[in-house]
Amino acid sequence: MSDEVFLNEGDDATQMAPPPRKRLGGILLAVALLAVAGVGVWLWLRSRAVETPQPVVTAPPPPPAVEAPPEPPPVSLAEGEALLRKLGADLSSVKELAGWLSQQDILRRLVAAVNLTADGKSPAAVLSFLKPRHGFEVVHKKKHVFISPRSGSGYTVVTRVLGTVDPAAAAKAYVQIRPFADAAYAEIGPKGKKFDARLGEALAAVAATPIPQAPTELVTQGLGWAYKDASLEKLTPAQKLLLRTGFSNAKAIKEWLAKFQQGIP
């Protein structure tokens, strides 16, 4: 007899058969879905990491622009001349001073005279109203030639008028005229330079002018005259004009201007 045991359909024993194909297919499908889901989650997380915007660092706003102060209104030279005449009348009541200050464009003339003096040039052309009635004269003494005292006497009126004006008070009055003098100087001077500096240069030239006490001897030079003293001949035309006013006048004018300069604040 064969050793095989046959199980009849009615037997209670459990059959040992392989799992059905359906169950295996479901398991594989579930694993595949999980794998796909995992890949999808990874890709999503990766895209989020890439797309996450970095914080934007913004530069601080620039400081507000500082507006330049408005330019002052232009100075009226006509107003300056009116003020100059008023201040002159307050300083002295002599008619000669009032006549000089009544000259047309007197403020421009005075500023130009200062500018010429600072350059060493004679200011006689712009101060023609101060020109004496008689011209330059000489006197002959034996074989020598000297400047005639009459040449300087014509400038005595300048010294006399200055003697009626307090130089310290005139210096304070100049402070009120200064803005108008600056405006007049701006028409002829370098840009940005103030009249004060030019006035200081002119006054320094006057202060450096030697005043000879003895009669000044002359020698011929071409068609004119020259100082025999070489130290005087090398002076500037502006300084020589001061010498032409004569010893007494030149000394008085020089001293008055020195006190005027000391009184300027």
C-alpha cells in the first residue's frame, strides 16, 4: 500500500495551500503607493526649501536733502549811496564833505580808489573831484629843483575836512556801509573776495609810505620829473600821490587813516 494519505473533502484538517495571487498583488500595490507618496513628500519639502524666500536686507533710507538757504536779495547801491550821504552828514557838517559825497556813483568811486591804491596805482582819476585847482609846480634853487609848497597846498582842504571827522566814528559808520561796498567791489574784484581785505591792503600801503621832512629834490626824467632819492622814486604811484599832498597834509592823512583802521570792528 502506498504511504500517501489522501484527505477527503469532508476531513476537518486544514489544507496547506499557497496564498492566493490577489493578496500578493494588493501588498505590492500598497508598497508602491507608499513609495510614491514618500517621493512626493520629499520633493515637496525640497521645493519648499528652495522656494523659501531669503530675508531681504534693505539699505537705510538716505538722509533728507538739506536745502541751501535762499540767496539774500541783491544789494541796492543806490540805497548804499543814500546811507553813505546820511552817515557823512552825521559825522561832519562841513559843506565840502557833503559836496564830495553828492558825486554821482560816489560809492563805486571810493571802492575803485581803494582797489587802485591796493594795486599801487594812483586813484586820482576816480577822485577827480579832489584835484586841486592849480597843478604840480616846482621851484629852482641854484642848480637844484624841489617840489613847490604850492603843489601840496591844494590838498589842505582834504586835511581840514578829515580833521572834522572822528576816525573812530567813521570806522563804525563804515560797518554799516560794508555790505554795499562789497556789492560795489564785486563788480570789479575777483569773485568771492570781500572788500575788507582790499581795504586792508590799501591802508597797509599808505602806512608803509615814508613821509620826508626835508624839501623833496627832483631830477629830470624824460619830459617829467623823478625823485632824486631812490627810496622815494621806487614807491608806487599811489604812494607818490600821497607825497604830492605835501609833508603836513601827507602826515595828517596817514595818521587819520591809521586811527580809522584801528577803529574798524
